[in-house]
Amino acid sequence: MNLYGALRPVLFRLDPETAHNLAFWLGERVCAWPRLRSPEVSAHLRRDAFGLSFPTPLGLAAGLDKGATLLPLWKALGFGHVEIGTVTPWPQPGNPRPRLFRFPEAGLILNRMGFNSEGAAVVAGRLRHRPAGLVVGGNLGKNKETPEAQALDDYRAAYRLIAPGVDYVALNVSSPNTPGLRNLQAPEALKPLLEGMLKLRSEMGMDRQPLLLKLAPDLAPEDLDAIVEVAVASGISGLIATNTTLDRGIVEEPLRSRVEAKGAGGLSGTPLKAKAREVRRHILTALRGRLPLIACGGLGNAEDVQGALADGAALTQIYSALIFEGPSLVGRIHQGLEQK
Ligand SMILES: Cc1cc2nc3c(=O)[nH]c(=O)nc-3n(C[C@H](O)[C@H](O)[C@H](O)COP(=O)(O)O)c2cc1C
């Protein structure tokens, strides 16, 4: 049995956030190990997207390593890229606990973390010591107390600190746990946000660094079409779809009542798979190849990843499946992709 196989029963008996903190504590010990090596992956898995070269199309989605504390570990697990964050410009605690719930029988996670963040300055400091040979993205958000009308100032403040330490930046306007954040997806709010960020990127002499936008799965088809046109016209580099969903309809009874009883938050994992895929397919059709897309949401095995790539996604990301399956999932997905 692998280490996670032995640890899993212990971790899953603990409160989810305590388990997360314990896993990170162990992870930090592993990162300090001088003999940490990355697995060999076939050169066939290499992918190029938005001007960057990725050793594999599989990445770690935002939200797990919010503070960039375990980068050597993600590299050693074989991830082709890691998206750190969401990072907010100023430190903030996030929502009160409990705010993270697992439903292992369904491969489902409910979270309302609410951007717990050490703040951009602390995370930027850590990025100065990032390992070579791993593509790192920085996912940015706004502080809870910042009024919606001043959101651009927050993204700019976080960008100034984080962008110099990462390979690409993702603007998160799709978390359901920061009041008003998703309103930034509306074209009239999105256009000035993207223009403002691209202007800052130019001012910083970083025109070649990709800027991506991460979208929610809870958008109507006509909204998706409008967002795609704003994104393409703005000149950003790509899209990430999707974040977690507010839609409780993706879960069947009797589990649904149990999920609803836990209160607010976004859902991720296996039950999100079909909905996220439908949204991605709509976006890919609307994009007509004009921008690359990173597929995320409910991906849990090599077949899912292969399916997303076959749909036209340039890269993929996972989060929830890693919690349920453990670190060996990365190698298994790579093996499956190589066989295909
Ligand atoms: C506990 C938790 C925290 C998350 N935090 C963030 C976050 O800070 N920023 C973000 O863009 N996405 C965040 N996400 C969303 C994931 O990046 C991903 O988009 C979503 O979980 C769907 O992928 P999955 O089904 O593979 O988990 C979070 C997800 C979970 C489960």
C-alpha cells in the first residue's frame, strides 16, 4: 500500500481543514528532503500553450496551494504546472470555519473558504525560492472588503507583487465565496478589468507573460458567448473553465439534502464533471480556436483528461480527485495518457 493509502483513513476521519493542514505539514517535510526527484514522463506528453512549454498537459488547479508552500512536492508528483492562489493583495482570514466539507462516496467537495490568503507580499517572497523546471501560474483575487467598483485596484496590487515570480497569471472572477466577485464576469465590468490589467502588464514590461481568465460554470450560454468576445477582443492569452458551481442540482437525492444542510459554497469533483464539460464545449465552440482553454472541473482519471483534450482544451487541471485518490493519481493519469 502506498503512503497515502495508509494515511487516507486517518485524514478522512479528521475534520477536512485539519486534515488539509496536517497533509501540508507533512508535505513541507517532504519538500525539505534533498533526494526529492520528479518522475520521468514521456516526451509525447509535452504541450505548448500561450507561449509556454508544459512537460505534461496535467496541472494542479488553484486553491490547494494558496501560498506556494509546496512547489517542490507538486513537481515531484509530476504535475506539468501548478496554479498557486487565489492570492489577495492584502492578508485576510477567509470565512469562519467550518468552511470545507467532503462527501467521499460521491467524490464531491463543498467549500466556502472565501480566499483565506497570506497576502501577495508573503507569497511573492516564497516565489523567489521556487524550484526550476515547474510551470507556475499565479491566480489572483480581490480582498473581501474591497468594494466591487475598486476591484481593478486589488487585482493590480496583487499583480505587481505576484506576476514577476510566476510564468502566467490567472484572474479569478469566478469564486462563489467572495460577495460580488462573479459580477466581474459581466461584459461591462470585464472589459475595463481586462484592459486595466493588460495596461499594467505593459507598463511592467511583461507583455510576453500570459494573462488568463478563470470562469464559473454557472453562466448562461449567451453570457458565455459575450464573455468569449470580450476576452478575445481584449487580447488576453486564454481561459480557464471551470471554477466550482453553486448549482445543487448536480447532486442527486438523498445526498443533495445533506449537501444543502451544510449551507453556502461551491461544489467540485465528480458531480461537476458533466456540467463543466458542457460549459467548456460551449466556450470552445464560441472561441473557434482564437484562444487556448485550460479544462478544469470534475476531471478524475486519464479518460476524463483525454476527453477534455479531445474536445479541444490545451491543458487540464485537477483538484478534488487528488484529495480522494491521493498523489499516485498524477502518475496513473500520465500512464493512461501515454497508452492512448
Ligand atoms: C477547497 C477548494 C478551494 C478552492 N479554492 C480556489 C481558489 O482559491 N481559487 C480558484 O480559482 N479556484 C479554487 N477552487 C476551484 C478549483 O481550482 C477548481 O476550479 C474546481 O475545484 C473544479 O475542479 P475539480 O472538480 O477538479 O476540483 C477551489 C476548490 C476547492 C475544492
